[in-house]
Amino acid sequence: MRILLAEDSPVYRHLISGHLKERGFDLVIAKDGAEAWNLLQQPEAPTLVLLDWVLPEIDGIELCRKIRQLAVPGGYAYVVLLRNGGHNSVASQFLHEQVPEVGLCSLQRGA
């Protein structure tokens, strides 16, 4: 599975990409919304997008709107929108509570 990580924070980019690479995912990284948008318009674009809520150039909400309007032959991208707001944030709750239960680590390449 090819994943696009759109994250402007070097710290979060490093942490998230490290976990995904350890598990064998094919990872593409964008440092801002414009770079993510360009990557999503390419042939063989990732089918899963981990997207920061607040990004330079094009923010996460606008990027979601653009992704929904993008006509992708044979499918579309799944988007997970991440928002960092401390320990009570949606992303923090998801990553600390849901991921172990859902089993993100058990996703198989090519599934």
C-alpha cells in the first residue's frame, strides 16, 4: 500500500514515517499542502493519505475538498485527517486509543 504523509512538522514527519517504514509501507512525504496536491495528481498516486489539518500553502480541509473533486481512474484516495492539539486532540486520542485496537500495524502491503 502506497501512503502519502502530508505533515509540515519535522518531528511528527519523522515519528509517523518511521513507524510506517518499519512496517514496510511504501511512503511518500509532502511538507506542505501544495506538494501533497501535486503528488496526488501524478500517475500511481497513493491510495491512503495521512493529512495534517494545518498545512502551509493548502490547508488540510481545502486539500480534502480538492481530493474529493479529483477524478481518479480506478478508485480514490482514503484520507485520514490529523489534528494536533495536545493530549485532548482528535489525533492524540486516535493514535493512543484507537490504533492499537484497530490494528494499523496489521495492515498488509497490497491489501
